[in-house]
Amino acid sequence: MQLRLIGALVMAAVCASACGGIVDPSSNQTETFTGTIAVGGQSQPFGFSASKTGEIEVKITQLTPSSSNTFVGVLWTGRNSSGTCAGSLGAVYGQTNFAQVGVTAISTQILSGGYCLVLYDVGTFTTTENFTATVSHP
């Protein structure tokens, strides 16, 4: 009986490693996106792909000319039916209207696949803003 249990556990471990398993966040890649957001507007959608299941972290690292306490909207979606980030986007996986510079905006599990990121004015901008955002993912 114990031999069967050990054999089953070994097979499960082999299968999990063959499937890629879950990526440790310290092994994530970080992509940097830059752009502008007009008053009342949004950034262009940025596409990225997660190769495996793991964790995603989205952070705004720069917003100028505003200060670090300005709120920015962040939207993380799936790609549209044609597999791009143009036009109508896919399902919403994460969203906040309270992102700020230097503070993690979204942090959760991500499955392998293609995604889009959009930043937008939540009504706090008084001028066009330049931004830099990072997305850490497997």
C-alpha cells in the first residue's frame, strides 16, 4: 500500500514538472510600458503574454507631471477574439481606480495566455500625463 502511494506521489511530481508547474514570482520577467494619458482618456492597450501559471504584479513607476498621490485607473484584461489588444477587449481579470506611483496596483494569480493592460484617468488629471508601468509575470 505504501509503495503504491509513493509511486503515485512520484508520478504526480513528474507530471507537474513536465507541465511546467507554477512559476516562482522571483523567476518572473518584468515588462515596462510607457505612454501618455490625456485628461479623461486612456493609454493605448499594451499586450503581454504569460508563459505559465504564476503571479502577476502591476505597478505604476512614474507619472509626470503629477505627484505620486494622483490616482490612476489600471485595467488588466484578456485579449479580444482575434487575439489582439485592439478594439473591444476580452474579459476583465483585474481593475482598480486607485493606483498610485510606487504602489502595487494589481497582484494576483495569472494563468498562461495573452493579456492586455490599459491605464486611464479616473477624473484626477488636470493635464496630459506621461507614465511608466511595469508588469511582472511568468
